[in-house]
Amino acid sequence: MNSINFTEFLSLVISSPPLAITTLLTLGVILVNGWTDAPNAIATCVSTRAIRPKAAIIMAAIFNFFGVLVMSAINSQVAQTIYNIADFGGDPKAALIALCAAMFAIVVWATAAWKFGIPTSESHALIAGVSGAAIALQGSFKGINGAEWIKVLYGLLLSTLLGFFAGFITVRIVEAIFKNIDRRKTFGFFKNAQIFGGASMAFMHGAQDGQKFIGVFLLGVFLSMGQAETTSFDIPLWLIVLCSVVMAVGTSIGGYRIIKAVGMDMVKLETYQGFSADLASAGCLLLSSLTGLPVSTTHTKTTSMMGVAASRRIKSVNWSVVKEMVATWLLTFPGCGLIGYLMVKLFLYIF
């Protein structure tokens, strides 16, 4: 398998301006992911006041790192799937320019969604932007790897349906276990359990989203080396650290806006309900990571929260906020894909 150490990477960046631009844009996308996606992991434990926002952000940063590190050592299939989802083969220089355009499109899309406080899926934006860029580069849909895209569709189904029903069932189980115990006596337990749940979600966010961006990062590196046909790789430790740190910085910059939209506006949860939502969504993300399915952490977390709220009554969910989120999700694939397509045409014309 191919890999690259940090010294070799720095030499490549210095000698290859296209790679330097791609690296900056990719880090920009990771930063945006930190302020739009990572806050979902800690939204419930902050909204129920189990932990303060600053402490939650530090916790998220630490467990994001370990999520990427541990899952990359156990199973790097998610990174491999994203790496191989589109065909950037042929001319490595043109392919690198197309990848730059895709990263630019993702930053534009995600920043617009953040501006309106809507927790868009960076996973779907990444997949859409890269796919749109590959179609523009190849001039047809042959730039798309159908076998890998099937995994995306499976992941979409898993993150939506399984997330909702896992949340619904998990909270019912928790309620059944504690039904004969005075709720006031369980507050301390569930407060700590919420912190555990938030840490678990942060861990799984790193395991899923960290690997996705590592796959794209390495794609840019190998293209700059003229290795357009590389299909497998080892993930270096320095890249895991770099992605984790940038993601953590992003969370600290813009996390509260998304925490408010997901944890405060969409549903109102008690501590045991927040714990149930975190436990359910972390379980779904673990299953998808082990099976190599690239799923949306945003989808999984928000649908599990909806499932928890709906277990009491449907009206517990603020459906107006849900409609905004669903509209954004539905627009992400065609919207970000089209921006990626157009940016490739523009970048190839300019450069």
C-alpha cells in the first residue's frame, strides 16, 4: 500500500503550487466540517446543561482525534470508499485542478448553510462536490464509480431510518428500566451518562467524517505525485493529527449556532432522552463504520433525536425546523454537485 511521511508531504507542497492550494482548500473543508458537523455530537449534552459548551468542545476535539486514530487502525474502509468514489484518472494535473474546484464548492455550500444555522451534511456535500467535479473532468457519468455510490445510498438509508427507529426504541428501553425509580434521583446518573454519550458521538464523528476527509486529502497527494491509478493506501499518523486539530478549531469557531439549531430549537430533551439519542446514534455510526458505509453524522444524530422525541408524542418535534433541514439535505446532492461541476469548468479555463 502507498503512504507518505510528513517530510515528503512538505517537499511536495513546496514544489507543487496546485497541491498547496488543494491542501489549503481541503483543510478549509475540514474546518467547515468542524463548525457545522462536529457540534451535532455534543448538541444534546450542552442543551440539557450536562456540560458547559467550552468543556464540550474540548471533549469533542479529544474524542474526534481518538475516533480517527482507532477506527483507522481497525477499519479504514470509509476512507477507501470516499477515495474511490469518483474517477480522477487520466491527466494528474487536470485532476488536481478538478479536486481544488470540488473543495471550493464544498466550502461555499457549507458556509452558506452555516450562515443560516442549518446543520447541513458535510458528508453529502463532500460526496456531491467530488462527484460533480469528476463528471465535469471526464465529460460524462463515467467519472462516477457506481459500486462505491451504492454504499452512499445504503448509508443514506441507514442514517435516516435506522437513526430514527434506534432513537425511538432506545429511549423506550431506558424508560422501561427506570420506570419505578424517582426521576429526581436519576438526574445525576443521566447527567454523567450524557457526557459519556457526547464523548461517544464525538468519537464516532471522528471515525466517520475524519476518514472521509483523509481519503480526499490523500487523493490530492497521490495526484500531485502523478499516481492517478493508486487505489489503496495506509493512513499516516501525522495526517490523523492534522485533521483532528483543524476539525477541533472549526468546532470552537462556530459550534454554538448549530448546537442551538439541533439541541435547542428542533426538540426539547431531558437528560435521559439526550443520553438515549446519543447512544442510539453512536451505535448506528459504529455499525456503518465497521461495514465501510459512509453515512452522515448529521442525519444520524438528528433523526435519532427525532425518534426519541416522537416516542412521547409527534408534536414534541419542531417540524418547521425539520423541514428546513430536510430541504437542505435534499438540495445538497444536486446543489453542491452542480457547483462542483461549474467550478471545475471555470478552474480548468483559468488554469
